[in-house]
Amino acid sequence: MSDFSRYIDAHLERFHDELNEFLSIPSISTDAERAGDLRRCADWLAAHLRSAGVPEVEVIPTAGHPIVLGERLVDPNAPTLLVYGHYDVQPSEPEDMWTTPPFEPAVRDGRLYARGSADDKGQVHMHVKALETRLASNADTPLNLKFIIEGEEEVGSAHLGAFVKEHAGRLACDAVVISDSSMFSPDLPCITTGLRGIVYTEINVRGPAHDLHSGSYGGAVVNPANALAAILAGLRDEHGRATIPGYYDPVREITEAEREDLARLPMDDEAFCADVGASELGGEEGFSTLERLWYRPTLDVNGLLSGFTGVGSKTVLPGTAMAKVSMRIVPDQDPLEVVEAFEARVRELTPPGVTVEIERFHDGAPWVADPGHPVFEAARAALTAGFGTAPAMIREGGSIPIVPMFEETLDAPVLLVGFALPGCNAHAPDEWLHLDVYRRGIAALAALYGEIGDRIESRGG
């Protein structure tokens, strides 16, 4: 490890310069006009993978944005690790809320501010530099490495699943590692062992054929906005629980061991509340904040639209009302069963005088790891070496649908080792990456490659 730290410190300024170049490319996958920037970003990444020591790198077109695929195969009898990440980023709006321009990286108080710094370019770059560091330090690397870095994660990875299935033989591996998650604090590295899934829907309520004068018709014609408000209110009870029949039946109970693990984490509810700017925290009664975030399902309104929303007043009875509603689900809830039960409950709550249509958008299954697999022992050793303290085993409240997809398609365990910090503003203005975590994380990943090579038995992939 000391050799890794010496090399990293000697070349850290260059690492930062390269990362700034990477972050300066506005690879916004939601913007069709940025297609050229996405290709330029993929080419940049491919070139830097080659210079880090990956001899075979391709930029492979898809029906959307290209996938960067790299291979460093050293021994058919050695274990194989597949590294996944993404080089696309979220839109930068509202740009007037950024302290400095989103694609002009700036350092303030030990943090690197730029769109994509935490999600996920900074973490991808850490893997590139970890391989360079390990090879330049002449460390034995008894491991085959494959990289798959996509450009569509922020738009739902529309073409990744088909690509992985089509190229499953080429992507065959003994484990997958993903660095697109977080740490609990700068000095406490983490391994994520569970993710919530998601079901995302849109409710459309329709009443009169068009907007009406609220004085002439209000009180006689059912108002779709009022009807929608009643539906939404009926979807949750006074205890913060969804009222969907059977919703909680499959949900696993939180074990005493899991509660003991949570109790050891330095969670501060007051600081958490202050970070998000809320007056107080809430949610399902009977559970702590981390239990609500990691182990319990939710039902939330993500957007509302109806009637007149301009400046001033307009006495209108709207013809339609719309709400975006998502549910974060946990093991062992099934997305299809959840959405069908949700739709039935919405129709049950719909009053006479209006009609309701429910549109299904995307969904993703929840995921929980087997932390007894040797890849997790390798990660514990590597993170302890890199950060000087043993990692915490945590979960994430968000969803990464590609995780169960990788496990099912490649029949390989997935290891989530991330380096973003709470409050890093991913998807928001002033996104940042902690530069000391970046430095120590590179050392930990360099160690991880060796630990996996030593601890995992190859299946010949």
C-alpha cells in the first residue's frame, strides 16, 4: 500500500489535471444536441484506459450513445473482474445556481466542483488511475480486468441490457465491481449490500371536456384536481404507510443484527435534517431514519400539475389533473405485483364524475447482496488498507436496476464500493467530489484488484 500512496502522491497533480479534462466535456445524455460530446467523452476515456494499461479498448456504437469496452487479459486461469461505470452526466440546469460553471472544474475547500465529479466520472476515473498506479508500482496483478463504461445511465441505460446479453460471453467474469455509490463520511469507507427498487407511474384524472369557469360550474361539476388530491391523500395513512392492500406482506423484517450495525454508524438526524433544509424529519412511524431510507418501502408524489399555474389569478375549474407517483420497494417486493396493486388502489379511490388513467414508466427490482462472498472480504481488506479503518456495510435508498441485471445475466456477484459523500449534490447544482477521498480511494481500488486476484477462484471466464 505504501508504494501505491507514494506513486499517487507523486502524480496527483497530473491525475487532477486529467480528471478536470474529463469533467470539462459536457456529456449530457438527455440532450440530443450533445451526441458529439458523448462520443468525444467516450473517445477520451478509451484513450486514457489504454494509457493506464488496458491494451484492448473499443468504443462500440449503440442505438443511443456508445459503450466503452476494455480488456486486460493476463491469464486464462486467473479470476476476472468486470468494472462498470458511466461517463454520461445529468443536465446542469439551473446553471445560475452553480457557484462556478458546471463544466469548468473548480477546487474549493478540498472539494472539486463540477457536473459528474461524484456521479460518476470521478469514480470511473479512480478505477483508471488505480490500474495505472498498481502497474506502475510493479505490483503483482493476478487478475483479468474488463471495463464496461456506458453513456446512457442517466437516461435509464436503455441499450445496456441488450448489449450485456448479446456480449455475455465476452463479458464473462467472476465478479462485477461498481463505484457509483457513497461513503458514510470521509473517514468511513462503505460497502453497499442492498438497494431499493423502484416503480414509477403517472396518474391522469379527467373530468369535463375542457377547463370551466369555477364560478359558473364549481360545486356542480367534479373538479379533477380535487379528485386527484383525494386519491393521493388516500394512498397513505396517518402513520406514513401506503394503503395499498398487501404492499407490506413480502417486506423482510429488519433483524437485530442489522439494527446493531445501524446503531454503530455515526448518524446524526439533526445534521441530516439541516443538510436537506427541512424543518423536521418524518416518514413511516416506528422506524429510524436509516431504517426508513434503506429497509422500508415508500410511496411518494414526485410531481403535480393541474389548472392555472401562472402569475396572478384565474378562476378556473381544470379539466385534467396529473401526478407523478413513485414507490421505492425492498426485498422481496415484486415490481409487477406492486404496480398492479397500486393501480387497483387508485381506481378504488377514484370518485364518481372523473375517469383515471395510469401510465407505467420504468421499474427496477430491489437487490440485496450475499456479504459472505469472498469478493466482499477482498473489499474489506482493500478499503481498510486505503482508509486506515474497516468499512461499514450499508444500504442505499436509491435504485440501480443494472445491478440485478448483471447478476442474472453474468451469474456473478456485484460489489458496490462507492466514494461519493453525503451532500455531494449529485444531480443538483454545485456537485462535488472530496479530493482526499479521491486520493485514498485510488489506493484502495489499487489494493482491491490484488485482493480479488488473491481471494477469488476463477471459473474460467
